[in-house]
Amino acid sequence: MMKKLLGIVVLGLLLSSNAFSKPGKGELKLEPWAVDYFMKYIRGKHSEAPELFIISNDSSWAIYYYCPDGAGNCRGSDSQGIKQCERETNTECGTFARGRSIKWKNGINPAKGKASRINSKWSDAEIKAKLTELGFLGGETKKIEKKKEEKVVKKYSLEGERSLALSWEGYSDLIAGTVEFSEADYKGTLNLALPNNDGTCEGSYSLQADGKGTWQISCTNSMGAAGTLKWIKDGGVTGIGRDYSDKKVKFTVSTKS
């Protein structure tokens, strides 16, 4: 049940002097969790501005990046995020949005100008209406969403807090933390303290109906990581991913007591 797409990645670590952009193309229908995740990205976090939103073409995996210096001040490569997405999913990935403008080319979205831009002050309903207008919601997607939501309700009616053990390449000892989750929206938060007084990390996760999900964390020492996870039948969780320096990160969450 873990997937809050530890999505608060600061973009500065992705930027390069040679900007690279790979807008996604082809039909894309956003899964319910991806819509919620995209709305969180659009609205930003404190003084940080949304910079990049990357997603797989089957809507099974996504990651977003913020610019810590405000909108328009981080213009750089999205290649690292796309490579991570394709490595984790073994499918094609691309940039869905840069800033608050949707760049994915599906034959309906103009991918430029006011028609493709999302206003951060819009309500959930207004954002979903725009995504429907641009061809990213609707059709068979609605039927699929209903079935998946019903399945999750039956399978993942859990909430509470559990302990988390994380191994991070470069640290010799396991890192202990907690995960909080809720059956209401299948999302939760991650919290842990790094060894050697290196700081603390916070993040989040989101789930899909099949128990798979994504996670992200950002730390006070400018470290951060993201990846995928799996909520298994006994109530435990396993997650894998990589940090900004491409070092391996793995974690497990204790089973239901």
C-alpha cells in the first residue's frame, strides 16, 4: 500500500547545461492515482515551483520534480527521470508536463499555449475537466477506474503506522523510520532519520489497485530518492529505487501485527 511517490524531488540535481526534452506521445489514459499525483505536482509545495512531470505510457509509474528557485529558473534535462522510469517499468516513458503546461502529444492536446496549461488555483473538478478535454481522461478509462477502486477497497482496508527499515548505498547500517497509511485514499507518508546526524527525510507513496505503487523522499541534506514498491499479501511492503546519485535504495515495511 505504499506509494506516495516520494515525490518531492528537487530538480537542481537533474539539470545539465544541454537541455534535453522528450515529450511523451501516443494515447495515454491517466490512472486515478496518477491524476491525484499530477494535481499535487501542479499545486507545488511552498516556494518550490513544479518543473517536470514524467510518466510511463501505460500510466503505471510517474515521478515529478520541483524547482527550488521558483518557476522558470530551472530549465534542464529530463533525461535522468525518463531513464529511471524506463528502467523501472521496461516500457516507454516521456515528459507529461513541463511547469504547468502539458507537453504529451496524443493528437488532441496542442502541447503549447494557454490551451495546454493547467492553473494551480483550479479545483480538482476543473483540472479533471481539462485533462478530459485534452484526451487524457474518459472513454474506457472510467470503467477501469471503478473496477480498480472496488478491488482496492476489498483488498487494502488498512490504516495506521508501521516501522520501516531502509538500506541506502553508502550507509553501512540500516536506516529505521516509519510509514503512515490510510485506506481512505491509498496514500501515505514516510519519515526517517539518517545516521550520523546527516538529517531527516520525508516523503510519500501512492498505490494502484494491484498493490503496486511508487514512492519518493527528500531529505534535509539535499539527498533524495524515488522508486517503486509492492504491497504484498501478508501486509508487508518491499520497495526499490535509486537516489539522485544513482545509488541503490531498498526498504521493507513490517507486516501487520
